[in-house]
Amino acid sequence: MMDKIFITNLRVRGILGIHDWERNTPREIVINAIMFTDTHSVAQSDDISDCVNYSDMAKKLRAHAESAARMTVESLANDLAAICLQEPKVIKVILRVDKPGAVPESDSVAVEVERTRG
């Protein structure tokens, strides 16, 4: 059994989409990440260096989503999952990217990917 760290509804603004109007104006993008890890060592040490620093991870996800200017939600979701797996303590990640307002009469369109180290 693995422990989980959640980053929930991280709201960023970035270019995401295939239409000309989507390429000109940053839009809201919502990121959710579940990072699987082992928290036993940090439970003993109570030292931030022994765990996934979720503040740093959120900053990395935000920076990429704001600057990547991806065409597809699928590409951005895969990018962000790879960023999570660059953290050695993250064994697996489930990463979801929502694009609010992408389809009329829906709250959002989303892509969720699941990736494991190795």
C-alpha cells in the first residue's frame, strides 16, 4: 500500500487549445495531482527533506502549464505527470487537467493520465 499526496484544483492561466482564439489569450486550466509515495521516513524524522515538497511541486506544475502553450489537454497532462515523476520520492502519479468552458453546456473537459516510475 502506498501513501498519497494530493494537489487539488490548482488553478493556473495558460495557452491551451487548437483554435486561434485559444492561442491568443491565456485561459483557466485546473490541475489535480495524486502522487504516490512512502511517508514512513518523514513520519519518523518530521523533516521536509524526507518528503515530497508539495509547495515546490505546485510551483513546477504552475510554471509549466503557464508557459508550455500546448495544443492538446492530453499533451499537457503527460507533461505534468512527467514533472511529478522527476521527483525521486514520487513512485506513481495520477494527473488530471481540466479545461473549463471547452465544450458548451459543460463545466469542463478533462484528461486524466496515470503514470508509474520506470
